[in-house]
Amino acid sequence: MKEKKWKVISLFLGLLSLLLPPILQVKNANAIVDNWTINNATVYHTTGSTSLTFTNGYSQEITGPITQLRFFSTSAQSQTIPAQQEFSLRFAMFIKSTANNFAVISCPNRSNSGNIQVVDCDMEIAKTSDESFDYYNVWFNVLVKYNREESSTSDLSVPLTGVVLQYSSGSASYRFSQPIMVITGKSDTQKIIDAINNTSSESAVEQQNETYQQESTDYSTAETSTDTGINQGQNDIEQGGQSLIAVITGFKTNVLDQINTSSTDCNLNLGNPYGFNMGAIDLCYYNPPTWLTSLLNICASLAIVGLALHVFWRIINVIKGFSK
Amino acid sequence: MFADLAKIIAKGAAVLGIIVLVITLFSVVTIPTPQWGNIATSINQAYAVIRHWCPVATTLLPIGIQLVSLEIAIMGVELAGVAYRWVLKVNE
């Protein structure tokens, strides 16, 4: 009788402590932002591509993929990329072209490269102009799927090739910009992050524009003539290609995966933007109230104690049974 | 005496037959291969959530698994004891 009692109690408490967290996590999936914990492991990297080429006189195709894709924790250790997950990348590109130049800009091809598949892509284009030049601020939102059955800790290559820029005439140069965390609305997690960064993203865009305006003056001298402008443009492209950074802005599914949750706040961390320390928001966990965590911890402890007592009684009874 | 011995042998053979049958069933019947990747991901996700909500549960989980294993082992021993007694019980 004693052993059955301990068995029932420990099973109940054990199941409570194991099943309640996932149930409550799902239940609180749309909880207020303040109660979320961010996993600030992120993905970003540069492409080392210098293979941007003119496919005809006035169009250029980006042929260099993002060569590395890594998850980084706060300790800068490479993390596991979950299997069979979709995640969204967002990256920006600034284009400078001679004024009144009709520009065609396309998304990356929906292609496969090994285990990576570009599922979807859309763009947001903002155009500003001055007397001599047009400035395009293009954001690419790319949904990528990692097709492997197993998760991976290796670097991945994302086939973001085939971004085509076409101009009717004149010269153009473009460069990839520092990414800004703006949410693509692909998942619940992202909506939450969006809410967090709603204001900071806008100010970041303004900052980017200012930065580009400053840098564009450096190019202006070389781009006064059309012929030299194209050459200079390609040089800029080659230089700019090295600063392409993509950020995984979140998983499409509300994945709570293998990445360690070391961070306890939801703040966006984009320090050291062109280096390896540029953390970004990735996953959120709902932060349960302290009393609930304590209660669940006590339940788990009692469950183990109960199970131990149950097994103890079982062993005693078995020994008694054999000694009869 | 001979009848008792024959009964024991018959019962022992029956028990051995049942054991062989169970082993054969497990080795012959092909269970469809599950999607291990998806299962592992789901388990990892559940584990991550539990670890976040109830860290003690994940800390004590290995002990719990060992206790459950012990419980299963005890059940096996009990079953073996029942079978042993049944085989040797001749005056029924």
C-alpha cells in the first residue's frame, strides 16, 4: 500500500512539472513583451564575394552567396542550427545611381543550395534623390529553410544569389549595409520582437541613410564621367560585397530549440556591427512568475523523492517475497 | 515423482516458449521507422521549455530515468519470480 501511494503521488507531481511548462508556454505565446526572455543567439556573417559581375552593360548580378551562417551565443560560441526549420533573413542594400535612372531590382532566386532553400523573398524599396543621384534603400526579406534531417553546427551557405540590379543608362554603385533588426512578420516570435524594436528600427534606418549620404560624397568625384563611373561602381560593388550581413530575424515556427538561453532580457544587442559580437534577437521564452517556477521545482523534487521511496519499498518487498 | 518432473518440464517449456515467442515477435515484426529528426527536435523543444520553466526537473531528470529503469528491472525480477514459482508448483 505504501509503495502504491508514493507511486501515485510521485507520478502526479512528475507529470505536473514536466507537462505544465510546455502547456503554459503555448498558452502564453502571445503574452506581453515585458515577460519574455530573449535568446540573443543570432546569425550574421559577411560574404567574401568579389564575384559581382556585369551581365550586360547596365545590369549586375550578385553571384556571391552569404558564405557563412552561424549561431552565436553571448559567449560567441557556435550554436546548433535546428533541423527542418524555416527562418527569415533580412538584409539591406543601398544603391546609388545617376539621377533619373530607371532601376530594376529583383529578389534573390528561389533556389536550393545544398541543404538550404530560399522559400520566399520580398523587398521594400525607398527612394530618395538629390540633384545628381538617386539613392535606393532596399530591404530584402528572405525566408530560408534548412532542409536537413539533423541539426547542424557547421557553417551554412545561403544561396542569396541572383539579386539583379538593372539601370537604363549611366552609372550605379551599391553596397550592402549594416543590417537592422526589423521583423518580417513571419512568426509569432517575430511579432513580439517587432513590438520591442518598433521604434529603434526606424531610427536605425535614418542613421543608415545619413551614413550613406556621407559616404556617397566619397564616390562622387570618380563618378562624374559615365565610363569611369561604371568601373568605379564595380569597385564599390566588390568592396560593398564584403560587407553584406544577413541577420536571422527569427524562426518561422515558434521554435524553442537547442540554443541555450543565457540572456534574461529582451533588449536588442547590435554591438560591434561589422564584427562577430553583433548579437541580435532570436528567440523568446515566456518568463513564468517566480512563485510558479518555485512551485514546479518543488513538485519535481517531491516527484523524485516519491519515486525513490516507491522504488525503495519495491525492492524491500521483492526481497521479502524471495525470502518467504 | 515422474509425473511431477514431467509437469515441471512441461511448464518450463511453456515459459521458455513464451519467452522465445516474445523475442521472435520483437525481432520479426518491422516497426515503421519514425522521423527521428522531428522527434528529436520536438523532445529538444520540450526539454528547452521545461528547463526554462522548471530547471530542477531537468536537473533531476537523469535520476528519475534511473529510478524508472530500476522499477522496470524490479518488475522483470518479479515476473521471473512468478514464473519460477509457477513452474515449480506441482501440487495444483
